Amino acid sequence: MNFKSIDQLNIQGKRVFIRVDFNVPMDESGTITDDTRIQASLPTIQYALKQGAKIILASHLGRPKGKPESRYGLGPVARKLGELLKKEVKMAPDCIGPEVEKMTAAMVPGDVILLENLRFHKEEEKNDPPFAQNLARLAEVYINDAFAVSHRAHASVEAITRLFPEPAAGFLMKEELLYLNQVMEDPARPLVAIIGGAKVSGKLEVLKNLILRVDKMIIGGGMAFTFLKSKGVSVGKSLVEDELIDTAREVLTIAEKRGVKVYLPVDCVVADKMEPSAQIQIVAVEKIPSERMGLDIGPDTIALFSQALQGARTILWNGPMGVFEMEPFSRGTLAMVRHIVSSGAVSVVGGGDTDLAIHQSGGSQKISYISTAGGAFLELLEGKKLPGVEALKK
Ligand code: AMP
């Protein structure tokens, strides 16, 4: 990899600014409902502690629109992190300013401070150089361990890197890039992509880029119906983006020219409404009743998709096969987790909902790599360069 990582720097006794992604879900009482992202940052923080560094953590939480809002305060995260590290994590009143500078100047090796939400300042999302300077002033070393925000040119991710001689990656960032770059640049083949989720429009660039790189592509979820309609199938009330039917056809033509086999659903679970209590029925895709919508893949499709995975050496997955949040439409997605795990292939999964589905199925231990990122994961699949990663290469 053409950037440095934390273990290649001397951080002993130094103030180390670590950009982490602590954008965790919380309920109304401020209880963290899923601490995966905090857990994922622990290897870097624990390493820095062992090296005798003074650790300054910075993150955003939610979308506070550039000014303080108590519900987006990082206090609950500091408490949770303290529990996980079994040591005190001091909460700073802000992320910049004289008071924070005083706190960081008084740190001793082994101290951990969490700065308040970066997005309480609108300058963060504007990649504002003076704001980056105020952040940089707090530390002697800069580490980015927030792969999930690296697709954003924000001050704590991009502008700040210019103010340190050797900006470097944390272990989470390094691991994410290692897996994702390998899948995109040099995968063990055959490489099979499974793409699902709601709409073609959300993943158009992903589909167009991946069709040039994969050996097989499986398309499920709501977006499959636009592809089916492009082949002349009547899909009833299923989710269809009529304006993208031509594009779907183009993707299929490119696949054909490249000799990439595309697998579409052959049957589906249909209902008259998207509700857990809806009456369901399993039908072949050619027989979807005009008043019903397809909300999950059916058993024949599961069998077909599982066959397509046989012999795969790498599987890349983004997007559920159906409305997995509702029990009657979750079977296809959960079955795919089982088939991916039993295929023995290197499996890389990411992009928001997919990891949720995997945790729900209890299969998370057996997937080779589950990315913590949503948008950044998708942009990498689109073939885009991520500003936060490019900044580390300079
Ligand atoms: P995405 O963010 O594009 O990956 O989409 C995820 C969402 O797609 C989930 O909330 C699913 O409920 C939804 N979804 C999956 N399959 C279907 C379908 N057949 N019809 C409507 N929505 C679907």
C-alpha cells in the first residue's frame, strides 16, 4: 500500500489525533444500540495506548447542520469507549478552541480525550483550512482510522492531512483498504458480485463498474425488477424505475459481450402490500399478478443463486435480496448469507443494510470481511478515488 500506517511512526509520548468513525446509532435516551463502529476502532486506540501516546479522538455523529445540538453530543460514546477500554475517556467541551487546547496540552501518556462532534462546526464539511489548522494544533501526529468517511473531503479527513509531515492510516482503515483493493484490483477468480437493495438508481455506477470486473453477477432485491422488465417480463406492482430500463438493458448487453453471466430472480415472494401482516404467495417471475409486488426472492431463485456461487473464490456483496426488515420477506437474504458462508470463498460485504442483515442472521463471524462503511464502500465499488485515502498517499 502506498501510504503509511500507525505502526510505522514513532508515536511514543506524542499527542496523536485519530479521526475515528463513532457515528453510532442511538435511541432517544442516548443509549448506543450498536457499538460495532466503536469496537472496530479499538485495535488502533489500544496500540496507541501501548506505545505510550496521548490519544485525541475526533468524530462526527449524525447531521447536526454546523451547530451544537445536544442529541448529537458524543458524551454517550465517551462513556461506552471508557467501558470498553476500561479506562477514563475525557470528553472535551468542543473540538477546537482555547479550552480544548488547554486540555490537550496537559495530557500525559496514556490519556484519552474524545473531542466533541466535529460537525458542530460547519467548517468541517466545507474542508475549511483554518478549521483544519485549529484541529491540527492539538496534536503532533495525524491518523485516519475512519474509512467510512473517507469518501468525503472534510476538514478532519482531507485538509488536515496537509498540516502533518506524515499523515497515516489506522489499522481499521488499513484493513478495509487491503480487502477492498484486493477485491477490486486483484481478486482470486472467479469473482462473483451479488448486488441487491432497493433501486437501480442508487447503484447504477456500481453496476456499470462491476460488470467490467466480475466473472458473474447476481442481481436481487427491488432493482431486479427493472432488469426483468427490460427483458419484457411483467412485474406487477413491483418496484420498477421505468427511466432506467434502457440502462438495465445496456448493462446486460455489456455483460453478454464480456461473457459475464448475469443471474436474475426466477421466482419471488409477492404480496399486495409491503407489510409484515401481508398475505404472501410464491410465484414464477413471469406469473407475478398485476396487483402484487415482489418483495423477496423465492426458493428456486435461492437455489439458482447458490449454484452460481459454487466454485467462486471471491464473493462481493452489497444490498439485500428482499425487504429483509420484515420477517415474511427476509428469507432470501438470510439464505444468501448461509450460501456465501458455505461456499468457502473469500467474502467481502458492505454498504449499509447488508451488514445489518448479516448480523441478523448470526453469520457475521464467518464472512471474511464486513466493511464498516456504507457510502465509502459503494464509491470504491464505483471505481472512484476517495479523498481521505488519496490524502494519505501524498
Ligand atoms: P439499498 O440501500 O439500496 O441497499 O436498499 C436497501 C433496501 O432495499 C432495504 O431497506 C430493503 O427493504 C429494500 N428492498 C429490497 N428488496 C426490495 C424489493 N423487492 N422491493 C422493495 N424494496 C426492497
